[in-house]
Amino acid sequence: ASSGRSIALEVDGDPRGTWDRDRLAQLASNLVGNACQHGAAGHQVHVRVDGRHADRVRLEVRNAGVIPRELLPRVFEPLQEGGTR
């Protein structure tokens, strides 16, 4: 289902490298999908790729949503959703 959300992409520097294309696609899809699904309505999702450093590339996904403090310790554990455990 489409969220109808606007997504802005910003790329700084050179993000090229030797990457696992399938895993990066899965990671980006999950992060952007979650940002669209759980972000505050009416706000754009921002995706930033920072390739300004020779030894790393940073991917940031931001929205106007807030992750409840009690979920922060386990937010990246598999199969976590909202306030359920």
C-alpha cells in the first residue's frame, strides 16, 4: 500500500563502493518504508547518503515521527513493531 508520502533524497560526496546490493536494497527499503508508515502525517521523509569520507558511507533516514523512549533499546531487534513484544 502506498503511503502517499513525499521522499527527498540528498547525496553528498561519492557513495560508490563494493557493497552487497541485495542487503543494501533490503536495508534501505525497510528504513524508508518504516519512515513512511510511522512518520507524522503530512511530513516528508528525508533520505541522505553521505559519501564524503573515503572509509565509509553513511545512510540517514528521517521523518517527523517520534520513537517512544521505551522502544529505543529494542527498536532494531527483528520482528518488533510498535508497542508490542
